[in-house]
Amino acid sequence: MEKDHKAISKILVGLVDINLIGVEDNLSEPLHVHIECSDSQKQCPTAEGKVHHNGLRVVEVVDLPSFGRKVILFWSKHRWRCANKHCPQLLF
């Protein structure tokens, strides 16, 4: 039996490098699952240099039913900004 919350969220949601923030369980509504990408981005994929956190964007994803109920994922995605002003990929 798995008891680690990160491992459980990986099993239930099926995504790697995510953190389960919480679940809203209002019986008359779909199950709301709040997740976020882990804070693992350490360098720009283009310039391979330092990055700065540039906020979060919440994406609402309607997913397949789980445990007989509709599920909506509220996915907070980190946004990053390259520290190199000359990088062609400033935001990612």
C-alpha cells in the first residue's frame, strides 16, 4: 500500500513531476483535483542558463471519470523567463 502523497498523486493522475495540492469533493459537482508542476525547471532549454519564475497559469482540464464521477483538473503550470536578454525563447 502506497502512503507517500507524491507517489499516490503520480499513480492517480498519471503525470510525472506534479504535486497534488488538494481535492474538492462537493457531491453534487465534479471532483475538482488541484495539481501543479514541480518546481524543477532550473535552466533555459534554449540558452541553458539561469531562469526566473514568471508566475503561474492555471489550466482547467476536463478528464475522464474517476470512481464513477466527472473530474476536472486545475493544473497550475509554472511560467519561466530566461535571464539572458538575447535568448530567442524569453518565456516558456
